[in-house]
Amino acid sequence: MKMGRYTKIALAITLAFALLLSLAGCSQTKPQAKKLVRFSIGTAGTAGALYPMGVKMADVISKKVPGFAATGEATAASVENLRNLHDGKLGWGIAATEIADMAYYGKGYFKTRQMSDIRALFSTIYQYLQIFTKADSPITSIKDFKGKTIGVGPAGSGGEMAARMVLEYYGISYKDIKPQFIPETEAVQALKDGKIDAFIATHPLKSAALVDLTTSTAVKMISIADDDFYKKHAFYTKHEIKPGTYKGINQVVTVPRSRIVMFTSTKANFSEDDIYNMVKAIWENGEWKEAHAAVKRDCNLKTALDEITVPLHPGAVKYFKEKGMKIPNRLMPPK
């Protein structure tokens, strides 16, 4: 039976309408996938514990937190990471807690470049402010540095800022000494060669450079035992290095100990739930602790809030409260 002209037109309209309804149904049942958010975690140089730790943390986030892909990035550590967090170039970054304290509160080097946008996430490994000189040196205290050639770390680095802080506490400025702005590995060689009289290092205990120094050269360490120093600088805790930790150093040495803390910034635009999910993934998937012996030794949930003086991100607060941890008022995010 032949269809009339108007019957064909009606059928075509009906089929077109059915197709539109079908397409509309498909769009409703298949929502668009969430865009993948990529970000970098600023660490430190590739030779130490922090770079491999950051790389493994990034792997955990990428594998365990849907919608996020993180990458560990080698950097010049604390100061560079804080600057890049503040500029919105990093999502996460590590920094020594004493340097972050200065940045957040606008002290010292950061007096004119305060970074009130940074937020703490959790503590990681310890670092120790250690001072070495030759065993036969007349130097017995920091006050003896006057007129001497002293290694203080690379200019503008976190180590150099810490060295400057210690010197200032004892009434010594760079005008009183001959500061050498060199990294610890170069300072070790310079001390061996007699080119400097002493150096200040912010390193883990028994780092490769310091073990090399103490096994090849007769040296001694200078203690910082003054209680008032630790009262003034609350981000440090007093730590006693046991005799025999380093070859040839057979007495207790008192040094300031601080933490390397992981930070983010409000400029990274992570929501409370974003950070909650990432911090949860980190602490409930511990393969990142295998990155280095210092990470495995120092990092655990019980001390994840220790030696932090900068407020936490709300997402970190949410996770740690869920784990039954008490959050000190000073670490609560500003409203």
C-alpha cells in the first residue's frame, strides 16, 4: 500500500523527534567525566630523602585520589617552595618549619614578603642544626666565631636563614665573621682543607656529607644548650645527639631539632574535601615511607602535627580530627 505525501512527512517528523529524545536520554545517563587536576609537589635536591619521599607521595595521590594527578618535583627546597606556593606555581611543597614560620608571620627575610596564604598539612622528617669545627680548633662556642671564616649555607636558602638566626641570637652579625655562602657538601671539603674555620648545617643526622667529614677528619661539634634560645624559637626542640653517633664525637651534643613540614596554599584552590581525601590517602597508604630510611624512621601519624607553627588547611583538620587527634588552637585555620 502506497503512503501519501503527508503521511511520509508525518512519519519523518515522528522519527526525528524520537531520535532527539534518544540523544537527550543518552546525555542524561552519561555525565561528562570530571577534568583531571594536575599539580606538582615541591621537594628538595635529588640527593637526599625529600625528593624520593615527594615522588612517592605524588604516586599515592595519583593512584588513590580520583580526579588528581600529582608529580614530585626537585627544587631548591624551603624558600623556593614557599615562594612558588605563594605564587600559585605549586600545589604542595615541603619547607623547614622555622622558615615557614618566618614566611607566614612575616619575620626576618620575609618581613616585606609575608605569605599568610600558606597552610600546613603534616610533619615529615626531622632536621638538625649541627655545627662542626676541627677537633683542635680554639672555637668552643658560637661566640668564638667572631673574626672567623664560617660556612653558612647557600645565600637565601633555608639553611642560611637558620644560620643567620642562630648567629643573631648570640649577638653575631655577618659583619663580625667572614661568611661563606656554600652548600654543606662544599663546606665539608672546605673544613677539611682548612679554608673555613667552622660551618653550620641543617641536615638529617648522619647524612652522607657529615658521615664523610667525621670518618675522614678529626672534628668536634658545638652545642646550643641555652634554654632561652628554645623559648624564643618555639619551632625548635632541644635534642641531645648521643655519644658515638659520629665517629670521634664521644660526648653528648645538644642541638636544635625541627621538622620538615608539607604545605599547600589557599592559592592552590583545593577544597576542604580535596585536601581531606589527599591527606587521608597519604596516611592510609604508607608505601611512601619506603622512600628513605629517614622517612621510615621519622614519619608516623602520632607525630604528624608536631613542630608545626603555621595553621593547618581545613581538610587536614578534618582528617586528623576523624582520627581522634586533638588540634591545638594555634593550628586552626583563620576564619
